[in-house]
Amino acid sequence: MNFPIDKFQALRTPFYYYDTQLLDQTLDEAKRCLYADYHLHYAVKACTNPQVLRHIVAAGLGADCVSGGEIRACLDAGFPADKIVFAGVGKSDWEIELALMADIFCFNVESIPELEVINELAQRHGKVARVAFRINPNVGAHTHDNITTGLAENKFGIAWEQTQEVIERSRQMSHIECIGLHFHIGSQILDMDDFATLALRINELQEVLDTYGIRLPHINVGGGLGIDYQEPDEHPIPNFRDYFGTFHRYLRLRQGQQLHFELGRSLVAQCGSLITRVLYVKPTSLKRFVIVDAGMTDLIRPALYDAYHRIDNLSRQDGDEVYDVVGPICESSDVFVRDYHMPTTFRGDLLALRSAGAYGEIMASQYNCRALPVGHTDEELCRQ
């Protein structure tokens, strides 16, 4: 990734920087690797920066939303309503009504009580709600426990053995149209065997449903494809060919079935970086701390998941020192990385925390009454 460091000097830090050229290349590659009857929705929770959304809309993707706020953001950004799916284990009434009135493509329903509420609200507004049932496949994923979603112990989805029951129940509701099944097993998954296992579980379920004469037109396998946080420059674009190819190889779609994906991190993570300025270099008897003006309020992933983000010193390349890079927040967990090798670093240096385009700006908070970080793009800075 190229950083316009001369443009950065005049900007107030911390801020997010988005390389929209890399974003466009990533979107093009993902679309190029799709098979016929495959549909790609962007998981909006990863990043809702308006300029990022504009590029995703231009690429023709649909949207996967998990809140009414995300639905509004997508409609405002220009996503067609008939390409929006609405997921989430706790949809409130106003969010359901917003989606109904917008006539979105589909609700991903996670429980029978939710189904009953959607039917009631759809009847009140004279609508028919299209739904897909999120089924919990009880498939583990090789990822962090906090972002594993496909096990029976997780809060997400309907129990595997209830699938036929909920489909039959939906067919008795006058304002519900059941059009598909939805699955999602987790995030930041790099082992394609996890997706192969999911595909085989879906095959098992469809075979069972065949015995009841149930065949649905849409299958949604969620997302979860991970990225290379260690070496973002070596692998700026994920291996979409292997990802889509795994489902093509193992998933047995019925004739005419459409397959849907909900990718977020893999589309936007590598195009975004958090740019921060060094406030102080503080030596102690045990450590050398680089204290920066960004903190866990700006990028919470390291504190929340013990996540790794590569850090590049944009101001200099000479020397090799070991530092803990920390923020200014009054919490001991406000640490980006420990015992990290970097060029010899000084006050005023600009650092880039890489691979932060997903779950970075969108998860920022105002703890300690801090201002939210702004986002800048390469297009914007080139115009200045």
C-alpha cells in the first residue's frame, strides 16, 4: 500500500486512511471468482465509511445488515432494497418495520418468536415478508472463540433438528414467505476445510428436507473468509478463488438454487489503516514504550480479541528497536502490541496500524470523551 505521507502531515491524528484503489481491485477480484448463480452481499458491520460504501455500491454488490441503522445507511448509500438481507439475533420492532416498508430482499430469521413478530408486523402493514431461516450447523471454526458463531452453544440461529418444523410453521403464516436457509460459522477463517465441513452439513440437511418435499430457492452460507494480518503487503487480496471454489466443489445445490455470500472483512480490511502520531518515547527499567495519540477507542480489536495489527513507521526506516506500542487511554488494556521490532522511533513520527479497514472505524468509541476518528481516502487527499 502506498501512503501519501506528505498529505498526512497536515492532518489531525488519529484518522483512518482508505486506499480505494486497493478496495476496487479487491472487489473486482471477488466478483471475477464468482460462479454462476452466486450472489455477493457486503457485510456492512465491517465498515460503513460513506466513501467505502460508495465504491461497494458501484461494484454492484448487495448488503448484509444487522441493524436498522445499517439498513438506513445502505439505502442512503444507494444499495437497492432488493439486494439487502437483514440478519441479527435481536431485531427490534422498528427495525423490522423499516425493513418491511423498504421491501428488502430477505430477513434472516433466528428464532420462532422472531418469526411470529415479523408475521404480526407484516400483517399490520399489509406486507409479505420473505425469510430465510438461520440454521445453527454445530460446526466449529478455527478462529477466536469470540467470533465463532456456528456451534450449538452459541446464541445464533435455530437448532439443526428444528429446521423442518420451523419451515412448516412458516408456511402456515399468511404474511411470511420462506425462501431459503442461512448459515454462518464465524469470522477470520483461513482454513478452507471449515467451509468444506459447512457445505457437507448443508448437503445433509437438504437431503433430509428432500424427504419432506421441501426445496427452497436460496441458500446463504454467510461469510467468514479471513485475511493476512501478518503480511498485508504480500497478500493484499484474499484468495477468493479457493473460497468460492470450496463451495463449488463440496456444496450440492439443487437445480435453480441461488447461493448467497456475506463477506465483510475480506473485502475492506486491507484497504484501511489507522494513522497515528507518536507523542512520547518512554524508557523504563523493563520496557521502551511508544505512546501514540490513537488508543483502544479508535481501534479496539487488540484489546478486545488480543488481535494483531502490523505497525509501520512511515517517517523512518533506520534502526531496530523493541517497543510496546500503547495509547493514551486510562486502561492497562490500551496496548496495540508488545515487544515489537520497529525502526528507532521518535516523537512526531507517523505510524500506520495496518489491515484496519474492517472493525476499526466502525467500532470506535468516545470513552474518555475522545473525539471519534475521521476517515480519509486516497481520492480525497489527491484532490487537496
